[in-house]
Amino acid sequence: MRILVVGAGKVGSTIAEHLVQEQHDVTVIDSNEDVLEDCQDLMDIMCINGNGANAQTLIDAGVDKADILIAATAGDEVNMLCCLIGKRLGARYAIARIRDPQYNESLTLLQQELGIDMVINPERATALEISRLLRFPFASNIESFAKGLVEMVEFRAQPGDSVVGIPLHELTSRHAKLPRVLYAGVERDGKVIIPAGDFIIQAGDRVFVTGDMVTITSFFDALGKNKLRVKNVMIIGGGRISYYLSKMIVPTGIHVTMVEIDPNKAEKLSEELPHVTVLCGDGTNMELLDQEGVRGTDALICLTDRDEENLMTGLFAAHQGVPKVIVKNNRLNYTDIISSMGLDSMVSPKQITSANILRYARARVRGQGTRVEKLYRVLNGKAEALEFEVRAGENWLGIPLKDLTIRKNTLVAVIVRRGKVIVPFGNDTIEAGDSVVFMSCESGISDINELIQVRHK
């Protein structure tokens, strides 16, 4: 596909990098020559210096031949204008990054009037992910599929867990009361494994399990992990993510204390969030955190603009015994090191944004097969969970899974049929209309036929 990315900042460059890895034809527009130089050094792409909201710049970049235009500059209005002009000049689809909360209520109208096919708000998407993590405080990551019917939850196995030290195919016979979930993926020593029946989970493994919401909840209850209920949260940093997150969790009965170093911003947040306790101070100051009772909080969430400060504050809180610590970290190269130090829950706005846009792009790859509907990067971005809505006419429909060829390092994680969640085994089949979730160590997959085929005899 021909894809035009306007804005080569953190989000734009990350999106471009992933699109190039998936062998799309990518052109980047930015007004900063130094940023474009960095892009050209890192990626094999065409770069154009100019204003992405200028019609002539878009024409020079070949917008009339673009399958997707992605406007990811720092300005919401610029992104909207870019999409409007781009669609008028011939771009098939347009995606805009719109971050300002003031536009939330009128997003549907804006999309209709400006021809925007998809709106992405990195901060709101990040806040949504954090709110899910607060529901299962022991979890490192949570994703939902099939309109919320299916959940994938990542957790770190501990020495006393009943799933440790036993082959997966023996778990049911040894622990009859343990609800049956699918063990979709395991990360061990930095390597991702799609487990077979003889796989044995070890203490320290990061494990991804899949099932319906009730079964997943019962599973963690049986493991004794679901004891903490988050009632008090302390947020460090008063940016947009903090604003959206407070709006989401305060109505659920969670008390929020927010620490913001800028007096003007703190005063404004106090007015906009009347049910949040907003403190003006340096949230990375250990003495301040002690004074404000960080040890007594159920969760500390570090959302400042500096990843280093988030990580150091998060490590301090974990050392103080805070049950749940979540940090914003866009430096994904350090993820394994940070995780080994005890910080499992990290969120990356640029990674979340990139995954959402990649899903959209893959779903529009030209072809006749069943295309990906939902995509999540999991296990520190080393694996992907993909959801497909199965179309009629596929030649492998109705054939037991044990008689099909499944791509190497890939697992059929769950099947949803007419609202019923099925944890699949060898005799189960996939039918037209099913929602099917796969876990795969491969990337760039856009069609279900890349993952599953009739076995040739």
C-alpha cells in the first residue's frame, strides 16, 4: 500500500517504521529537516520537507495515489485540515491524530464533515489501557476482543502458583477446580513461546491467558491473585492522559490524588476535575510522596513527560510496597531491563497509537480473504494477538483444527460463535461468522489465510 505520513515526531516516526517493516510504500512529510534526516537514516522511505496542510506539498508527495493519509503532527487543527485537503485531492482513507479533550463531543461531526475515516487519540487510548490494568492490579497487560466477550490477561507466574511446574495438558486433572483457560503465550528470558500441551510454566515466566470475562476472573480468583481492589490511586503528572484517566475511573468510586508541578496547570485541573484531589508539587520528590502517603495507596501511576522520571519514581514506589505501579515509557528498548527490576506494567502512547493504525492499514490491504479486524502487540511487542471476523467461502471452514495446517509459532487462541466463547481444541472447527483470535510470534499478517490452511495429504 502507498501510505503518506504527515508529521515525523514520536508517533509519526514510529508508525512509519512499523509500516516500512510490513513492506508498505511510505512517504513522510515534515517541516523539520533534521527530523527528516533522522528518518532517512533509519528507514528506506521518501521524505519531503514542507507543510503537510499545504495542498502543493501533498500533491508533490503523491497524495492522489495514496491508499492512506495519516496526519500525526502536534497540531489537531493542522491534522484535520490535512485530512480534508488530502481526501479532496484523492487519498482513499484519512486518519487524524486529535488529542484535545475539547473536540471529544464533536468528533463524529468532524469526521463526517472533514472526511476523516479514523480518529486516534493516543492519550485517551493510553488512559483506557491503564483503566483496564486497574481492574486486574496483578496483571501486566489486558486486551479485550470480540466486543468485550474475550479477554487476554498477562501476568507473572510466582513460585506458589498452581500452574507452575506442571505440563499444561495435566493441569485439569491435577487441579480440577482451576477454571479452564487457554495459555496463549509465554515470555521467558526475553524469548516468546507459543506453548504446546507438554509445556511447563516456570516461576518468573510472563504468561498470557485467554478466556471469557467470567472464566478469566474465576481463574485468577482460584490462583489467589485477585484479592486487591484498587480504591485509592495517586497519579504523578497532570497531562492529558491523567485527565482522561481521572474522567474514566472517578465515576467507578476510585479516589484519585494527582500531583502536578506546574501551579497554573494544577489550578486548572482542580477546576476541571472537582472530584480529584490535585496537589501542586514535584511528584518525583521522594519526601513529598512519603508525606502524601504513597505507601497507603493501592496504585501509583507515573505519567510525566520524562520517561526517566517515571521509571525512577515507579521503582521507588515498588520498593515502598505499593501494590500496583504503572509507568509511561516510550523507550521500548529498555522494556526487558525495566521488567527485570520489578516494573511489569508499562504503557507507551506511541506504541498503542501505532498498533491501532497498523490494524486499520492491514484491514484495508487489497484482497478477497478474511482480513484482520483487531490487532494488539503483546508480550513487550514480541507477539501479536489478531482478531478476524470469518467470511463465508473459506475452504477450511468446518474442518477440525487438528486436520488443518496452522502457521508455525501461531495458536488459535479463542473462537466466539453467536455470543458463546469457545476455548478451542483439536476437534473444534471454525465456521463462517465466527470471531477468531490468533496469537502469533510473526508480524505483518493481514489475512487469516496467512495463518491457517487445509492440510495437503
